Amino acid sequence: MLGRRRSDATQGIGSLRYLFDEYAFDTNLRELHRGAEIVSVAPQVFDLLEYLIRNRERLVSKDDLIDAVWNGRIVSDAALTTRLNAARSAIGDTGEKQRLIKTLPRKGFRFVGTVREAHRPVIEPAGSAAQNGDTEPSLLSTPHRCVTFRQPQR
């Protein structure tokens, strides 16, 4: 993983989404959307994209990516290039155009697209601990419903 802290959703902030071009990149749901469609992205490609987007204000070295995505394991240049090409493809970019992911030869990579951050709030159920001002949920404040199943009669 990317050495993540507690997710925004577990902190009550909601889901963090990065919006760029016609894409929405949801870090908590681990989904990439192009308009209304979900774009299929392999886990390492997702992690690579997430790292580049979160660090878009700076140049990211090959070693930074390897540490973040592969936890420092030895990775061939071909494997890194394959994941980078897959990331570009997922967001409609290419190595030739480099509209969103720029390569600076022998220096590193940078996400150069214009990004907006959007927080999707956590919606608490009515009567929940959060709505009652409690900081810790309790069993007494959590709504429960008993469900029974009947066997169909023959």
C-alpha cells in the first residue's frame, strides 16, 4: 500500500475524489470514473496514479514510485513502464502526448493535469451516534432491525 493513514471515511470526512478532465478518481472506493462509466484499473496502476496525483506539485522519481507502489521491491524498468503506460491509457493519455502524466527523462514523472479535490461527505443514518453528537458509537445508539425468514409452504 502507500503507507496510508486512516482513510478519510473512517475519520468522518467522507470520500476524497480527484476530478480532472472528464475523470473522477475516488481514493476510498478505489474507482476511476470517466463520466458515468467505471474504468477498470489494476491495483498497482491505481496506486501509481494515486501517488502521482497526490504528489502532483512535485517531480516524482522512479525510486519514489518503486518505494510507494512496490514497497521498495526490485522492479525492472520494463515493469514500471508497463504500469505507467497502463495508467496513461486508463486516463486517455499516451507517452507521446503526455497531457496528464509527464515524463522528464532521467529525472522522473509528474501529474500535470488540472485537478480539483472534492470531498463526498459521510451520510450518517438518522439517530446515529454522530448525529447525536457522540464521538464514540455505542450499541445503544445504533438502530437494529430483527429480520426473520420463512420457509415457503408447499
